[in-house]
Amino acid sequence: MGSGADSERTLYPYVTGSSVVAIKYKDGILMAADMGGSYGSTLRYKSIERLKPIGKHTLLGASGEISDFQEILRFLDELILNDNMWDDGNSLGPKEVHNYLTRVMYNRRNKFNPLWNSLVIGGVKNGQKYLGMVNMIGINFNDNHVATGLGNHLARPILRDEWNENLTFEEGVKLLEKCMRVLLYRDRSAVNKIQLK
Amino acid sequence: MVKEQANWSPYDNNGGSCVAIAGADYCVIAADTRMSTGYNILTRDYSKICQLADKCVMASSGFQADVNALKKNLYAKHLIYQHQHNKQMSCPAMAQLLSNTLYYKRFFPYYSFNVLGGLDSEGKGCVFTYDAVGSYERVGYSSQGSGSTLIMPFLDNQLKSPSPLLLPAQDAVTPLSEVEAVELVKTVFASAAERDIFTGDKLEIVVLGASGIRREYMDLRKD
């Protein structure tokens, strides 16, 4: 009787991306993710871009189900398009995108049909740096450094120890490369090709 | 055909504790700033306190996504109230609104344990304590959250509130001064952070008095 409705719910993820790590540095945001997409324990895709720019001010990184990430990109496309249509000189910043995505994720969770992703949203608008995270049940927060998935366990401690307000671009890149190296050593689903934006 | 069960839970507990103490003409509301999930810390700097109206502050612990949705809901309803009545909601009115909002979702609850503090229309401190589905009571002091089992007995010992069943009705507010109440809150959280793994990092204290609102921060154990 309810089987039609059941077959439309996400029950478990199929093609997943592993962690995303991001930090604030002196002049903005740095985000890194590897380019692998795993199908269970097989490394099926080795060149998936999991970091995408949104509008003029924001970067979005996702771990979790890749198809749900692509659907989120379609939602955001529509959002940015509508924003541009206003043609009022104002554009959506990272805080607004974060808020929008939090609402989307929370509402999907309320319908018991979550988008199986942990998202990192970062950006700079009018000189203000912003870095936030949303996960699939709608938990959201913003902080000076964030990581999803295994990155929370492996990368966050390194960041807590070595992060400071005034990282230069080069120092920030080195710090993120260090985190990604640790993830490569210890995360089964990581690949050795990364995207850093 | 067997119906497949979702193998994830729509709820999570992000931990934390909150406390509120009512005084003769002030109210102290405090909460720690740690947000955790399972055995991990997500962030050390997350505010669990929000000001709903001029004289009304809410502190919540539990599942933060639900808490945020609840806050948005209350903000919106308060805004409509202000447009319709041309005044801010009083604390007892907000208390009833919060109870109704929580019960509205009785069959898919907001996993949020709240403590509402503020000044009533006579300027006296008032504290309302809630459970996840909206049953509430006006009390002189209260604590909710992961550390409440550690904090509540201590507050009972220091602030023993008269039973609401007593006749003639006795005032539940504490005779302590504002400074003494803030000191008590700091002591209580320092002890809770020792033994409760979900409480720690920083303490945010909000004091609502006749002269307005004041915020204070104190460091807690980071482990």
C-alpha cells in the first residue's frame, strides 16, 4: 500500500565522496577535497569535482552521496538565477547560501527523505569571511575551520592545534595539504588527487 | 513485501546544558557554548541563548537543527504579534506560545529542552522550564540539558524553591543579589564541566535586568 511512497525515499547512499576540509585564512577561505567517488568499497570515479563555486562569493564543498550533491547544485543554480534576475546590484553571499541550504536539508529530513550530504559553505562578501557547515539532518554551525566525515576525526585536531587568525595563503595551503595527506594515509576512500580552492 | 526501515535517525543530541535563575528584579540565563555529536566536538563557540523579545530570553539544548527551527518559528510569531498588538510579547505570554508551539509537533517533536527566562509585566524575574513536547511550569530556577542531572540538585540545595502546592502562594524567586546569582551560575557550570563530557569550552551568561540586557563570558574546561 505504501510501497510506492517508500521506493522514493533515500535509504542509504550509493556513490559517495569522502571528506572536505576548509579553513579561514587572512584574506579569505581555503577549501580542499579529494576527487574520488566510491561505490561502496570500489573506487569507481577518480575525477569528481566536489568543490563548486556558487554565484560570485561562495564555494560549496560536499561529501556524501554525489547524486544528491548534483541535485543541490541544480537547486542553487535556480536560486542564483532568480537572484540575478532581480538585477539589483546585490548578490547572495555565503551566509545566505548557508541559510538556504540549511532550510533545504532540514525540510528534506522532516519528510524522512534526506539529501545524504554533509556540506561545507565558505566565502567572502564585502570583506567578511564566512565558513559554515550543514549536514543531512540539518545541524548547522559556522566556525574558523570545518571538516566533514573522517576529516572531523583526523583533520580537525591538526587544525585546532595549528590554526591562527593570520595564516597567509601559502601557510593555509600547506596546512590543508597536511590534512589531506593524513586523510590519504588513513581514510580508505580517499584518492591522491585533490582539489584545492 | 517487507517494508524497508530507514537506517538513519532524524534526531541527534548536540549536548550542552542551560540554566536560568529568577531574582527579585533580574533574571540570569546561562548556557555553555559547546556543540557536539556523539563523542566528537563540532564547534566550541556555538551560542545556545537567543533573545526572543525585549524581556524574554530562551536557552535550549538538545538537537540544534530543531532548536533553530523552533527559534525561527517563535521569531516569526512574535513579529506578527508585534504588528497586531503594537507591543512586545511579555515573558508569560511567550511562555505559553512556546508551549503551544512545542505541542503542535507532539507526534514528531522538536528535540529541544528549553528554559525561558525574563521579566514579567511587574518587573520581577521569571523562569519557565519545558520538556520536549511543551509541558511547562513557572519556577524560580531551572536547568535543562546533558548537565542538568548534575546541576539541578546543586541548585535545589542552594536555592530551595517553595513548592507550588503551598498555601498561601509563596514567591519562587531567590533573595540572592544579581552578583551572587551570577557567581552561583559560574560555580555550577565549572562543576558540571568537570564531569559531563558534553558541557564545557565556554560559558555564556545573559542577565536581564530593569536597565536592559548584559552579556558575560567565562572559560570552562576544554576537555
